Amino acid sequence: MQIRSLKGFTLTELLISVLIVAVLGSLALPSYFQYVQESRRSEAQQKMLQIAAILERIYSRNGGYPDSGIFPISQTADGYDFVYEHKNKHDDSGETNSLEFSLSAKPKAGGPQATDKCGTLTLNHQGIKGPVDNDCW
């Protein structure tokens, strides 16, 4: 009787392969999730800059920024809620002009950006961005 050699993988080879894939996966997944968070943050920043550009056009036409109730923010970004606030200034003639605004993008509680290291993103009428950490903007 002739003995045939069977071709295939041994259990040890299979376990080593599974171990290698598991180690590579455990190293790659955190980097991937960080990349996805940075991508969502970048999208929110882009939306904030678009909103600021619209507000500046309104300011140049009307001499002030709109009230929060008149200017609802319809922009959305995955994982963020946007908030627009304006501040009124009274001039010497008693007129009220809205000369300052601030935008903020707050991570939604329990959302995909809730654990983002940058937290709430802000932008004001002077172009000052927060948080000031270089990795956030």
C-alpha cells in the first residue's frame, strides 16, 4: 500500500496565521478610528468656514450680523451640533448693531465625535479658531 502525502496546513501554522492577523488588526484599528475622527472634524471645520463666509457677506450688505433666530444653521456634519451666537453693540445714536459672532461645533453626546480630543470647535468674527491646539485646526 502506498502512503500519499496530504497537502494542507497544520493546526500550528493556522494558529500562527490567526495570531499575526489579530496583532496587525489590533495595531491598525486605532489608527483607522483616529483617521475617521480627524476626517469628521475636518468636515465640521469646513462647514464652519462656509457659514462664516455667508455671515460676512450678510455683514457687508447689511452692516451687521443676523440674529440667531433669523439665521438658523442648516449645515450638518456627522457627530456635531452647530451653534451660532451674535453679540449686539449699541452705538452713540442708540442703534443696535450686531458686530460680533461666534460659531461653535459641539460633539454630540454619545456620538462618534464624543471622544474627540479637540472637543468643541469654535470660530469667531475675527477668524480666531479654538481650541488653539495645532492638531485641531
